[in-house]
Amino acid sequence: MAAIDTRVDSRVDTLTVSRRLEGVGIDRNHAEAIAIAIESAIAGAHRDLVTKDQLEAAISALSDRLKWRLVIIAGTVIAAVIAAIKIIPAL
């Protein structure tokens, strides 16, 4: 089964954005700075996104770790109870 490309194109056409801003009266330097800021913000937001499969895998891994910790805790409690029963004489 072929992998599906889930990447999102976060590129912004900064030239078009800056020209549109210039078209509504913003000077060129400000328009270019705004366009670059928009591109950076979008690229930064996309870095923090994950796919549903990635999220499900992370949740599954955490769930497995939690299950093992609970098994270890339960085993420790059972061992402590057994030790206490053997150490404390029957009343």
C-alpha cells in the first residue's frame, strides 16, 4: 500500500501578497515585511500540526506505557501485601 503524502503546502506567494498590499496603499517595504511575516506565521503553525495517524500512534504508545506502569504498581502492591502477611504473625 502506497503512503499518502499528508504534508500541507505552507508556502505563501510573498510577491503577490506584497503587490496586493501595495495596491491598497501600503508602501513597498511595509508590504514586503507583512508578506514575509504572514509566510513565517503560516510555516510555524504547520510545523506544530500532526496527522490523525501520528496522533493515534502517540496516544497508543502512551497508553501502552501507562498499562505497563499500572501492572508494575499492582505487582508491587501485591508483593508488599504478601510480605506483610508473612511478616506479621496471624492474630
